[in-house]
Amino acid sequence: MVKRKIINKKNLIITLVIINVGFLGGILWVVKTLYEEFYTLLPQGFYLWVLLFILVLLWLIYLLLRPKQIKSKLFEQLAFFLGLGLITCGVFVLKQIPQTVDVIVPAPPFPVEATLDIEGGTDNYYLTGVYTKKITTLLGKYFILFDPHFDLLGESSVADDKIERIKGKIAKDASIEAALMAAYQEANIPLTSTFQGMAVSDKIATASNRIEIGDIIIQINSQPFNDEAAFFALYETVRENLNQDNLKVNLTVLRDNVSTTIEALFVEYEDGFALGLALYPKYLITGSPIAQPKEHSSFGPSGGLMMSLAIYDALDLELDVNQYSITGTGTIDKDGIVGEIGGIKQKVLSASLHGFKHFFVPAGGNNEKDAFAMLKEINSSMQIVPVKTLQEAIDFLRGLNEKTD
């Protein structure tokens, strides 16, 4: 009888070990799916989890094989069974609860050709982006909270999301227009463009409610302006002549191609007064430019530099980067000046994970500093290339060609 009990306990211990290994495998599988969901690829962080689980597995085997009383071994494996069982059940339950979170997480790089139809273009130029809204699970939300590479944002409503898409499209359209003009200018090829006004892409909460996102400002107090610089010069003149008793200004705007004049108010902002608007210059490009927008889910202005490089490459037959895949980020204006963007950490991480060798960033500001810090943090060999202008980026690519030759 005693012998039979011992054999039964041994069988029970072995069964518990097998189940515990299954629990470990299940948890590791869930961790793998989380990394694939948010990173697309499996970064080094996942393999640290693998190492941890291997160590736990070896500990389980050690507990099974070490010389000790059967009763003690049974108690140890039973404790593991209860602990791992509760953790596994909790993990799988949390994985079934849907959540939509506002967050900045890496998005896979994609070719410029996915968002622009470029005549004679190549698929060597890539845009890096981020997801700002993610449909995930409650477990995914906790994963975001504990991952230092992600930034959780405040929650937004469906109406907010619709407005954000409109804002993003305005910014992206302006970025495409600027990319075309900058590329043609660098290639010394004429391009016909007409300045239409300043497009409203966003406004602060205290801005005049009569101004709508998407309006194109064409006059201030009945005074027209013929380019972006003239607008800001006129804006500053009006602002300097304000007084506390009269903060009103008349704006003539195009709304749905209809001109209308609305009364707006300057509001207190930082050390002075402002209309509280985010604006982009709006141009009408005529003729037959070699690049035309495509329908794509990406929004915002951060692809300007890479789009202008891809367009320039199609215009300049001497620039040959076919042996390279080029990516980076940064806004662009019509004069080829590169500007800063958001989500730089996540974009550097994504580009490095996907094997890019070179990454353009706006030079001289927080983007450059944060990009190098992220590169060091993830121990990447990717080269960060800070540039202030489109010309500097082109010069770097020509240098790559010379090294290859």
C-alpha cells in the first residue's frame, strides 16, 4: 500500500511538472503575440523573456530531480501549479477584454510609393510612422504602460478621432505640396504653383468658434497677402496694434470654395495675444507634376523630407540609390528646410528593427538629441543622419554613391 502511494505521488509530480511547463509555454506565447502586435518584429526584449522562462523551466526540473522527500517535491510542484495556473488564467482573461487606447507606438516603415504615385520613382525610399490609436486588449494596455518605448496619450472620443483625421489630412496635403516644390527647386526644374492662403489645421480651445478646421485664410482685415511670409508679417502688424479693449479682427476665409468674412478674437496666449491657430500654407500646383497623391491611411506632415527625396530621385537621373533602402523623418517646406516631428523615439526603434542602415532626422533640436539617445538605448548600429535641408540629405546620398563606386 505504501509503495503504491509513493508511485502515485511520483506520477502526480510528473503530471504537475508537465502542466507547469504548459503554463509557461502559454504565457510565453502571449508575450510573443504582444511583441508582434506592437513591434511587428521580435526585439531583443522578447528574448530576455525567453531566457527568464528557460531559467524557470530549469528550476522546475531541478526541483524534480534533486534528492528530497517525495512529499516536499509534491508540495513545491503544487505551489508552482497554483501560482502559474492563476497567472495563466489571468493573462488569458485580460487578453480577451477589448480596449482602444491612444498611444504612440512604432508602425512598420512603408514605401513612399504607397502614398505617392511617382512617375519614374523607385521603392527605395521609406516613410516611418507611428500608430496613435491602437485597438488592442486590456493586457495590451498594461503592456504599453510598462514598455518604456511607448507613450500613452489621453483618451479621445470618436468625434475627436474624426477631427484628428481631418487635421492630419490637411497637414499631409500641405506636406506633399511642399515636397513637390522643394524637390523641383533642388532639381532646377520649373513647377507652376499658386499660393491660395493659410489653411487652418488646428486651434486651441479658446480660439474663436467661428473659425473652422479646414478654413483657408486669404485676408486679414480686408488686406490680402501673397505668400506665407507676407501673411506672418501682416499678422504681426495687426497683433502689435491690438489693445485690451479691442481684440477683434476680421478674417476672410475660403470655406468649401466660398469666400466669407468672419469676426475672430485674439486671445491671451503665453506672453501676448494670438488667434490660437495652427496653420499650413496652401498651394495649387498646376501642370503635370511627376508625383500624385494616393489614398493611404497615413496622415500628418512628418513624411515631407522622405517624399521630397523620392520625388527628387525621379527628377535627377544621376542620383542612384538602388542598392540602399533609405528612411527617415522630418517635415519639409517649399524652400527645402527640414522641421521637427513627433514620435521620434518610436520611429528610430522601428527603422532599426526593420534593418535600415541610415536614418535621416531634423538637425539641431530635440529630435536629433532624442534619436541618438534612442539609438544608444537599443544598442543599434544604424547611422543617424541629422540634416537641416533637403540639399544636405541629397549630398549625403551622393556620398553613399561615391563610396559604392
